[in-house]
Amino acid sequence: MAHGEPGRHGPVSGGGPVSRPVRIGPRAAAALVLVTLIGIAAFGWPLLADRRSGLAHSQDAPWLFAALLPLLVAVVVATIADDGMDSKAVAMLGVLAAVGAALRPLGAGTAGLEPMFFLMVLSGRVLGPGFGFVLGSVTMFASALLTGGVGPWMPFQMLALGWFSLGAGLLPGPERIRGRAELLMLAAYGFVGSFAYGTIMNLQGWVILQGMGQGISFHPGEPVSANLARFVAYCLATSVGWDLGRAALTVVLTLSLGATLLKALRRATRKAAFDAPVAFESEGRSGPDHTPQRGTNDSIK
């Protein structure tokens, strides 16, 4: 049998093994920080630009996309290099991304109803922030190809959903909080995170929309405080209903299906035994010439 890493997949007080998130090593953490800094700059730079900057996210999106894809690959490669993700984890990433991409068209974007968000919450919780970030970004990319939603907004959506899933992996008590308390915490995060996702994506579209009225339009070169006040008014006027639909559906699905899906994800994680080193030990007795006796075989322990 294979010996797992002590304390990572070892027994717990209940007698069964405990599944831990896919860990983030130093290189993966550095790659995640770099992606996040680039994303913050991509979303926020228009607020600091002057009137002659030629603001248009449709122009900077291809550059962001060109930078984002290699950085996402770098996160995965760094996680693998840090022994945080093996072939089984990569396979699970592909399966969950495919499921998430298939869930997105079910809501068809109607009133902000997007059922894949609850899957991102639960997956990030079980598998950790690094895995969650990559899963969110890859899922959004796959769903955009599936639904024909490819455009200048896509790299921003990939970043925003990656952050959403990463946040779920950073929630406290991944090994201590269980049951109803955990579901309530995940539902609350899904509610708040759904509004945060919508707000971040509003920032991407708001700076290129003009003629919406003095109170809510973006004014290049104006003080940041004045533009942020207009941005709040813009969000209240245009997107609260959509964000509320996304948040409400995420809460309902988390509370109704969360316990079952969390159990399935944790069972799959335990069986995959991510990061468990394998030690080889001979069970056969060796004769004087140090060769195994007839009828004995080496086995994996």
C-alpha cells in the first residue's frame, strides 16, 4: 500500500482520512501574485489615465490576454514544480472546468443567473486557492469558446472568476469547519463574491461607455474620487439586478447541493491522494546471495 504524507492524508479523530487542498508552493505563490498585480493594473489603469490616453479596453484586452495565458500556464507549471499538483490533479482540473463550462449556458445569462459560480465556490474550498484560481480562469475560457462569448471582455472575465474561486480557497477552517456552518459560510461568500465579480466586471465596461449621463459616465482625467462616485451610481443604476440574480442562485445551489458536492469532491481528493509520496519496500526475505527467495515478490507499501 502507499504511505501518505503524515498529517496531510493521515487519519483524523473520526477514523477516516482527511483531504487537504492542493498546496501552493513559493513559485506558484509568486506566479499568482504576478497575475494578480497585472490584473489589478489592467482593470484600474483608466482611472489614473489622462484625457489623451485613448481609453479603450478593446485595445488593451488582446495584450492582457497575451500576458494572461502564459501566466496561467506558469501558475500550473510552478504548482507542479512545487509538488502541489500531479497528473491526477490536472485531470480533475480538466473535469471540473468542463463541468463548469457546461453549466454556464444553462442560465443563458438571464437576469445574471449563472449556475457555474456555486461550483467554483465549492471547488475552491476543497482544492485550495491556487487550484481555484486556475480552475476559474480555465472554466471561463472554455465556456467562452462553448457559448461564443469571445471578445475584449473575456480576459477580464477570466481574471475575475479566477479571483472569485481563489477567494473561496482562502476561507478559514478548511479542516475544522464542517456541516451546516461550512455551508452557511460558503453561501455567504458566494453572495458577496457574486456582487464583487459583477462590480469588477463593471469597471471593465464602464470606462468605455459614454453618453450615459453626467452622474454615471466615466470622465477621463477627472479626480479618482469623483469618478469612483460616478462608478457607484453606475453600478446601482445598471447592474444590481443582475448581480442579485447571480448571488441568489449561488446561495440557493450552495445550500441545496453543497453538502453532496463537497462530500464528492473530498472523496475524490482522498482517493487521488494528491502529494502523497510513495515508498517502495521489499516484503520478501533475501537469501545469502541477497536475492529474493522463490515465491516472494516486491510490493509497494
